[in-house]
Amino acid sequence: MFFNLNLIAFHLKIKQLIRVNCTYTEPDIENVCLLPEASEWPSIAGTLGGALDRTLFIATFEDIQKQKDCLPIYLICIGGQNEAAAFMKKKEVRGLVLPQSLTTLQVYAQIMSLFHRYNRIEDRLMQAMLTSKDIVSVLNICSQFFKNPVLLLNEALRVIGLCASYKHDPEESSWRETETTGYISEALLNSMDKAGLLPELEHSKQAILVDVPNYPKRLVANIFSNGHRTVSLCVDECNAPLTMDYAGLIEYIAQLIGTYLLTNRSATGHQPLSFVDCISALIQGVHVDNAELRGLLRMHGWSPHDCYRIAILQSSPSDSLGGTTHFNLDSCLALLNDTLSVEINKNRVLLLHAKAEAADNLATYSDTKLHAMQDDNALESSINQSAPTLPEAFCKRVTTINAMCSVSMPFRDLHMLQDEYRLALAALNLAQSQRVSTKKNDADHIIWYRDYLMKHVIELCKESFDLRCLCDSGIVALHQYDSQHDTELLTSLMVYLDCSSNLIRAAQKLCIHRNSLVYRLNRAQEIAGFDFERPGEVERILFSCEILQYLDSKNGL
């Protein structure tokens, strides 16, 4: 069993005690003995061997002064107080200075008793892990080190293990929430966030003491795997005082049980879910617990109120033949910030993220969806304003390597991930079909779903209807007139509407005089009989035009 000086100081419970060069972590004391005379050092060194530097020696200040330069690394000095502390600090000795009223044998007996108690608990813990006891049995033994209850949290702050002695005031709202959801309460996490403790909780490789108002103190030590925090061992102050003096001990215990937990995942009854796994599961339509999703988002620095897009990055066929697919796609990803990448069905799928600009104006996030705001236009405007964008350098790189990137509409509800992925995939397939039919390999490489929305709706409708029955009869007549008389009345009408009914812009786009465009529009109106003043007329015309263009491309008319 390894100790550090702060833990020993805590258990000695001596008010006049002075700590010298002590650290809260680095538990590396495994033995204790009385300080020998200088002449006896060779024999002591031979007896202790490599353990000499991990042994805590006890002596009076008078005996320590006689040692001259033969001083150990760890030392408990009795008497001398401030003078002794200054002497030890100068000699770079780590130790404790105790009052003159104590004797070396009293202190030795007290520390040896502490060593024996902790060593017995450690033996029981090792035996439980070697015999693959369940996690509750292991945690029951761990709680004996601290005389306080212990629990285990996974990466998403879900409780995956709890000792049998864990008790809380049933009226405590945060504990009731934990019992109901299985996760650390939102209120506690918000308090930790205000105190700036969440980043430390996620990344710290040293024990931290969580001490926020209105909640019991909690000491936490993280267990890492492949550089990522997978499990956190926590001790809650319920039965006995809890201070940072226990930091070295909880780190030591976390190290002991770390391998057991990571190699015996079944012992916890729950497989910790990484953030990448969570997003991949949502894209593929697998249910993910809402509280776990919120926890993973929070630990990743994201929020349910933020804005997202799905993008599908697909390499060119020549990359596949040349074996440069991964290199080229990775070179594109290197140009993106705040993006998560997963591989789904051999597609590189990106989750683009942007922080919400005005979270106070957004809808609140529920367990099933983002509630609609009373003003739907305000919500849509807010989403569009904070929607993730693609950097120009990324777009240029995608074009250079002849890849294609299909981007979804912006959204906030991550439970929509599968649907948004399917929409982005539909736009990608439509763009590829368009490339084949037009034989244009220099078509747009960045495909926005919004630009293919109409085409996608038509693709879906064709399975249920004869598409011509969805067209406005006047627009069909106009289309037939153009075919018979080799005119461009329908094209002129579409361009005019695409230019938001701006005559000058539409005429410039068509490369004709403004008066010529006015004539064409009047003629089109005579044939089709449309009226822009009728509600929804413009939308009906554009939808009909999209259907006719689609049918023309498929030789349907």
C-alpha cells in the first residue's frame, strides 16, 4: 500500500502539525521506521534496498541535526517547529513537523496502525478483483478506505456502479434526479460549470475536489484509456470529513481498479459510450438515452441548443483506383474546425457544429425533441443565423480533388440525425445522377440539400403519382407551346421568379432586353392563365416547372 504525507497528516489529527514540501498526489511511501544514526545508514540501506527512497523515517529534531547530510527523502520531525520546518525545507526534505510533546514511538505506532488498516483493506480489494467479484462488492471495499460511499461514473457521467452503503437524504432533489435518470443532476452540473470545474473533470489526470454550494463534497479521480477518460471514481462526503488530503489515496485506488474495470466491462453492467459512438448510433437510427446524449455533448463542449449540419464527403472514383482516398479526404477534414467525423457505409459523414448565438431566445430541449417556439419564424431565423458554414479553403480542396460534399439543412435536434443524413445522401445521389445525365464532371462539388429539395420531393412523389397530375394545367400548356413553337416562355418565367420578380436582373440573366422579357411574361400569362396575386401561385408555378424539367430529363414528355 502506498501513502503520501498529506494522508498521514490528516489521520494524525494534530493541530500544531506543520507540512513541509508536501504534495496532495504522488502516493509513494510504502514503509515507516525510526531514523537510524549516521553510522548505521549502510546497513539500513542494505536492508531496505530499493525501498529506501519510499520509506518514511521518524526522529526528533535534535537527532535529525546530528545526521548532517545523511537525510532521507521523507521524514517526520518531532520538535523544533518553525526552525525544524526551515531546516527541512532548506535540505529539500519532504515531511511533517510534530509537537515536542510526542515521542517517536507513539508516532511510529500510530502510523504503523494506519498502514496495517489500509493494507488489510487493499488485500481484500485485490482478492475481490482477482476472483472477479461484481462491481458492487469491489466498491464496497473501496468505500472502507475513505469511510465514505463511492460510486463510478462513465464518460457521459452516468452512474455505472454504486457501493451498497451509498445513502442520501431522500428529500435532496439532485439525488432524486440521479435515482430517476441514472445521471448526475443538471443542477449540480450547472453549479460545476459556473465554478469552471467541468473541463477539469473531463481532462484532469490528478484527483480534483468538487466543492460547490448546497452539495456534498466529492473527490474524483479519472481512469483513462487510450488518452480518453472512460470512468471516474468518486467519493462523496457523507459519513466522515473529505479533503484533498485523500487525493493521493483515491488516485492510487483508481489505478488499482482501472485495469479491472477496463478489462471487465461486464462488471459494471454498462458499456461506456464514446461521443463518436453516440453520434454514429444516432445516424444509423439506434436509440441513445437522452440523458447520456446531453452528458456527452456537455463533456465535448457542445450543447443541445447549438446548431448542426450533416455533411457527406465522398471521394472521386479515381481516388479509389489510385488508393489515395483516405489521404485526400483527411486533407479536407484538416481544414474543418469543430467537426466530428464518423464512417457510415463507407461514406465519410461529418457533423458540423456551430455555437448558438442567442441561447436565451431558443426553444428548450426536451427528452424527445426541441420544443417549437411560439414564433416559428423567429426559430427558423435563429437556426439559419447560427448555422454551421464550410470554410472557403475546404470547398476549394474538395473541388481540387474532384470529390463531392453534400450538406443538409441546419437543425438543432440531434435525434433528427438519421433523417438529416438520409436527406443529405438523397441530394448526393441526385447530384451524381445529374452529372451522369448531363455528362458534366465540372458540376458543383458542394451540394446543398436546399438546392435539391424540390427534386427530392419529386423523386419521392413519383412512387405514388403520375407526376403530370401534380402539375398546374396552365404550366403544362405553356410547356407544350414552347415545344411546338420553339420558344422559351417557360424558361423566361422561371428565371423571372428565381430572380424574385426583378425584371432587370432576370433580363440580364437571360441576355435579352427588358422589354423583350415583359413581352414574354405577358404572352406566358395569356397561355397559362396564372395570376401572381393568388396565394401560393408562385410556389405552384415553380413546383410545376421543377416537375416538367425532371420529366424532360427522364424523357417523360
